[in-house]
Amino acid sequence: MKRIGVIVSLALLAAGCNSQRYDKQAVRFHDDGRAKAIVTITPVYDHQEIKLPWSLAEDLTTTIKTRLISKANLFVANPPIEREKDDTSPLPVEHHDENKSLNIHHDNLKVKFAGSEFVVFLELAEHKIQPKQDHDSFLDKITPSYALDLSMRIRIYDLRAEEPHVVLQEIVHQRHLLPKQFAKLDFDTTLWGRKTYGISPIGLAHSQFAKEVAQRIDNYLILAKTN
């Protein structure tokens, strides 16, 4: 009985810790009482529709949002969900056409993202693996021979004023060197198990890329909230 009691106590303690961690991430105010910026992160738009055995756009979206939530500097709101007229599926699908175009319908933003102070649109503008340019140097000969170029277009709209307006528009770019064997997205290899993917050069590159994008969003919105 004592052993069972110990197990139950540990389970309750773990649940309490997880609950406290979630509450800290979800709370709308900092410890000193200042309100956090309320932001909606819309799904990453990937015009190339890059398909691993899963969606890269969805993977990046989840990673970016998770990083922002874990920092606990912002209040990340759930994006609105729309249902197609003829959609009878039990789970509605998110639609954010604004990600696919630079022509934003400003009048719709405050209605569509009601309750948010800021909305972030993300576009995977570049995802390209290609041979890197060698310059016959010793360093070129001993480093990986391929490069993965990644670019993300970030657009942040401020919804606090009567008229929504762009407060940040930039492109985050990274280049990661890859060994030749990773130059093709070969889905028949064992790389694409989630665990092995995460520690592969491509998986690590995607993770570092999402980390920088999240950091840019976090830094800017902390600053914007004070203005």
C-alpha cells in the first residue's frame, strides 16, 4: 500500500508541475502585472508544397508556436477555424488565404482575428538543396559539399488601431551545409522516422530555422507591445 501511495503522490506531483507549466505559458500577464501581446500565428504557407512523409509546413508551424509558447513572453491565441460549405468532416480545416498573397484585405483582419492584437503571416519562401560553390580552399574540401538554403517571409499586422497595418515585414534566411547523402529527400531511407529525422542534418537545420523565426517574432512583439 505504501508503494501505491508513493506512486500516486508522484503522479499527482507531476500533473501539478505540468499544470503549472501550462498555466505559466497560457497566462495573459507577466509576473509583474504587465499584459502580454496577444498574437495569432497563422499556418506556414509553403508554395512548393514540400512533402516529407508529413507536411513540412505543419511541422514548422507547430515548432514555431511551441517555441513561442515555451518562452512565455507572448499570449499565443488559437487561430480561427473556418469550415467549407460542403465540408462534412468532423474536424474543420484551417484556411488562411492571406498567407498566399501580399494583397491583404485589411478590413477583414480585425473581424477574422478578433481578440488578437497582432497576427503573424508566414511563408516558406525558399527551401532549396544545391551543391555549394567551392573556392578550392582547404576548408571547402573538408566541409560538406551541399547546402540547404531556407527563407521565411514574416509579416506582422498590428490590429490594435482602428485600421490594421503592417509593423514588420522581413525575410529570415539561413544556409546549412549538408553531406552529399542528404542532398536528396529520399523518403525510402530510415531518416524519415520522426526521431531519426530530428537528429539528422536536415532535421536540425529545420529546427534551427524555426528557432530563429520564433525568436524574431518574440523579440519584435515584446518591443511592439511597449509602444
